[in-house]
Amino acid sequence: MDFQAFVDNIDAMTCVISVEMLENGHYGDIRLVAGNKAYVDSIEQAWDGPQLMSNKFVPGSLYQVYFPQDLNFETICYRAAVEKIPVHTYVHPDRFDFWFNLFLLPLKHEGNMYYCTYTQEVTQKADTVKMASISQDTATEVLNTCIKLHGARDFSDTMHEVIKDIRALCGAFSCTILLMDPETRTCRALAEDRDEPDMRASVDSLIARHSDFYDVAESWEDTIGGSNCLIVKNDSDMEYVRQKNPRWHETLVAHGITSIVLFPLRSGESLLGYIWATNFDTQNADRIKETLELTTFFVASAVANEQLLKRLKIMGSVDMLTGVLNRNEMNNRIDRISKGVDRVKNLGIVFADVNGLKCINDDKGHISGDELLKNAAGVLIKVFGNIDIYRAGGDEFMIIVPNTTEAKLEAMAAEVRASSLGFDRASFAVGCCFVKDSKDIFTALHVSDERMYEDKEKYYDRHPELRR
């Protein structure tokens, strides 16, 4: 067949692709055999479309001349050319800021060379109509996920339900949603469902045992190679992983993983983590890919919203300079205790004020003053641990100590008073009060505050030159 004459009769950007079949049943090279003017121009002419690795179209070139190896691209070419299945897909490869509406049609093969047409429509913005053009079964699965996410009361429980559903859809051994924090370079499993009941094989257990887990997870982005997912179905695909990411391949083999579907979870430009299924039903790979391509949009959106809510809550409750709780949280906690909402017995209240802050600010500047306040918060955290510590304002902190004794409270107050704050003549003035019943919290607040100011006066009596 004269492939060039054939594609020249097509207006849309179209080329003919060849897939070489090897004697062992695997496919070999995939090449761009011929392209019409619109397709060649998309490579060679300056335009507002995807920029490829080469701007020269040479008939018969390997597709890797133009973009990195992509198992998803190879899969759709194989299905159309070798399996003789017409293919339509609407995708957004991560390596391009464009959406591709792709159509592949099988052509007659010659010997061990199989052919298909490849027609593409490229847009910068997603077309929701095309995104929604999916099978009824897929639409049902995606809609079920959306309903669960929308009606979620407990985010963690809902994500476990979603991941259980996804594992059932994939017919997989295990399914996991992994979150990654680039600032701390840590990972955690948000949700996991698996056949193996032994928790030593769980993802969180693996993370705990392998300090380099984040490094391995970070390498997956390169392994995916700019596509929107990675689907490993057979030995040939696994060989790609071995060549691209030998360390990860070794881990997969060690855990008996023979197939995996891996999707990044993204919010805008941010990578939130990954969702994957291992040892899945490879005969159902097309439906799994179609379903997860949409499902991951909604899962990633739900994760991003939950993370945003947590950040907003932190911003509303935590003092940004020192990291301890702020005055608003202090007032809310006092209110809950006084009204009996938070029932506390054997309650201790501690007020701790930083002596010498004004001198540090005046003599060394406010950056040093801020450092002093951070050091002060660090001392309180070291002494009181996870007990609620509040920055009441300025240089004053307040600590609520539940379920304590008067002796323990006095000992902790003495330890704070004796602690170094890292600046010459800077120290804590401390006052504390113990009450057996939380209904007396306002008495404890008043008494501990008075005692703190008495302690502060003693400090300035010893250092009158610092009184400003």
C-alpha cells in the first residue's frame, strides 16, 4: 500500500504507524511510516502545540525520536495494528500541557509488519464532553466514586471504601493511595486494601522499614516518562521497568508483583501522590485504565481539598512564629473546659512570660527577638510534651496541664524557670496553680497569672537595668 498517498487524502493530522512483531510473540520497533502535511507541519513548523524532541519528520523513524518511550502509546498502537481493534482515547500526557483526542484504525499487515492510522486533535483546554464520552460501565463506576466522595463525613473511612471498590474493579491483589510530602520527603498510605492479611506486608509497614521509600516513590515520575499513567501487564512491560528503574523493578519482583497499574494524583502542578493496583486482571486492562483515568481526577480533588482544609485549620489555630497553639485556640479550650464540654480533673495552669524580650528587640533587633520566642516555645514543648501549649500574646505563654498533681506541676514549672533560652539574661517568669475540679479553671487562671507577675518582679528587682 502507498501509505503516503493514503494519508494525503486525510485532512486531519494523520500518520501511519508500523508495529513490528517478533518471533517470540512480543512486539519490537514502532515507527512513524508516513505523515500527511498537517501531521508533518505539527512537527516541523512553529506552532502553539506540543514541542517534540525533534522538529524534523523522517518517514520510518522510531517514535522515540519525537517523544520518550511510552507504554500507553505502544499499547494503543499494538491494539489497533496487531489486534485489529479501532481505538479512540482522550488523554492528557503529563509531559505536554495539551489534551489529545486520538483515533487509531487498523490497516492490512504485511508479513510481520502491522499497520494502523494515527489521527490526532490537539487542544490546550480539556473538552468535558470528550472526557465524558465513556462506556456505561465505566460511567457507573466513576459516578459511584463521586457520590461516595461528595457524601463523605469521615474522609479516611470514605477513602478506604473507594480504594476497596477500585481493587474490586481491577481484580487486584492490592490497591493503595499513597500521599507524598516533598517538604519532609515522607510518604504515608492514605488508604489500602489487600488480600494479604499480614500487616507486615502493608505499605505503611514497608515505609517504616525502608528509609529510602520516598526516593523510590520519587523515581516513579521518571519511569512513567511523561505519560498519564503506567500499566505493566506482562513480561515485556516489566522489562521496560527493569531498564528504566532497576531498583524499583527489584522491589516489585521481591514482592511477587507481576503486573501493576500506577496513576499519579495531581492537583494543578502539584504531585500529591499515587494510586496503584498490583497483580490486577490484565485481561480487563482497557476498562481499568479508562475508569481510573477519570476516577483519579476526583480522588485527587478530594485529597487536595482535605489538605487545604487542614492547612486552613492549622493557620487558624497555630501561632505561625512559634508553632504552638494561638490565643484563639486557648480561649476556645478554656470555654469548653469551663462549660464542662471538656471534662478535666486535677487541672494545672501555667503562665510563662519571657523576661528580657524588649531588651533583645531593642539591642539586637526583632529577628533576634523572634528567635528568642521560638527558643522559648521549644523549651515549653520539651518540658510539657504534647500537652496544649498556647501563645497568649506577645512574650506570654499559657499551658493547660490535665490529670496532673500539684507536685508534678511545681516540678515542671521549676524546670521551665531554670531553662536557658539561648540569650544572655533572658529567662522565664513562671506562675502556676493546681485545682482538683475544672470548674475552678478561672480561679486557676487568675492565681497563676498573679504568681507569674510576682516572679517577673523578682527578676527585675535583680536586674533593674533591664526594666524598660
